[in-house]
Amino acid sequence: MNSTVRYLLTGAAAFAALTFVGTPQAMAYPAGPWGVEGPCKGLAPNQCPWSHSEDGLTWSYKGHSSHYDKMGNYVCNTNQWEPARTAYCNAVMTLVRALPPVPIGEVLGGQS
């Protein structure tokens, strides 16, 4: 009887482990209320070194930030070494955050 219980428990544990391993891992992205995927598109949370802002429109890593509109289009980037670009991008992102979802990144062509 004792060995039967052991076999049943071992089988149940093996089944649970295989079920957990076979289950797709939850993806952290898209992020924020707008569902922006940023530079981590298709990656699991442990695969992406970038962190995102609360609204999901700004993604940062090692002093570099990439900014996206509410439709997920790349808008501009900033870094700590280019204050003029940062000032321009901050102004554009203030507009992006104030407007409803508009493809600003497409209008700018992602060249900023």
C-alpha cells in the first residue's frame, strides 16, 4: 500500500512538472495601457534588459531611451550625451502623451 501511494504521488508530481514546463511563459509585453511592445517585442521579461515607463511609451537601458507613440510606432530616442535631441524628444513625447492615439511616429518617419 505504501509503495502504491508513493507511485501515485510521484506520478502526480511528474505530471504537474511536465504541465508547468509545457505551459507557455507569460509575456511581459506589450506594456502599459496602450500595449506598446517597444524594443522587447516578442521577448519574455527575463530576456529583455529594457525597462519601460508606467504608460509603456518610453523604454530605457543604460542611459538610452527609446520613445514610442500610443500606436507602438517609434518616435525618437534620447540619451544622456545629446541634450538638444533630448529636449526635442521630450517636447514631442509631451505631445504624444497629451493627444489621443495618433501615428506620430509614422508622421515623423522615426528619423528623429
